[in-house]
Amino acid sequence: MSRALKKLVTGCAAAVSVGAVLLAAAGPAAANTERNGYLETSEFGLYYNSYQGGCVFDLMSSDWNFFNNLFVGPEDCAGRNRVTNDDTASYRNRDTYTWKVATEANLEGLVGSLPPGYVGNASLNFKNKITSATFLD
């Protein structure tokens, strides 16, 4: 093999190695963190307790029916492993979109809007009655 060809092969191998390292490093950061029990940037959270207390049900995409969803999070968070449907008391919107919540599946029943940055307790009309949520783009 010529000297120039050896340099080319070595250079290509190094570039592939660097690319693999960069992809591996980017993997976890690009992972979907929705519904992991931790409210991160770009997510909408529904909390088990008032004042954003207890476990959080964190969404990045619409959920038209909470019947099969559970609150998850640290072992000591209030509400852990309880069904999310009709069991949320407060919200926090860390998304850049407005979110709508509803008291029935498929965004039926009473519907409320929560703008980006909103943090607060559910009103009496919504506390422990929310069944679905979606965002508006």
C-alpha cells in the first residue's frame, strides 16, 4: 500500500471514530424525556398535588385520554403509580406552546387554556377532573 493511501485510510478511520463518539455523546441529550416524572424544558406538567407538589405527569405531545397513564417519579413523591385521569391538582407549562386541558377524553367537556410559562393550581372546575390535554401550535 502506498504511503498516500495509508494516510487516507488512517484519516478516514479517525474521522469515523470521532463521528461515532459525537453520536454517542448526543444520544442521551436527544432522547425523549416525556412521561419520566421530571418536568423539563419544552414539557407541560400536571401535578398530583396543589402548588406543583407530588408526582408530575409530564407531556411533550398530546394525550387524548389519561385513563391508562400513571404518575411516575421518585419513590417518595405523593401520588406515585396512581392513575393520572381525574387526579391532577396543579399545572406548570414549560413549553413554548399553549396547552389545553379538558375534563373528558378527546378534549371534550370543559376546556381550559394554559399559556407558555403558566404555573398554578387547577380551578374547582378542573381540579381532579382532567382527562385529556393537547398543545396548540
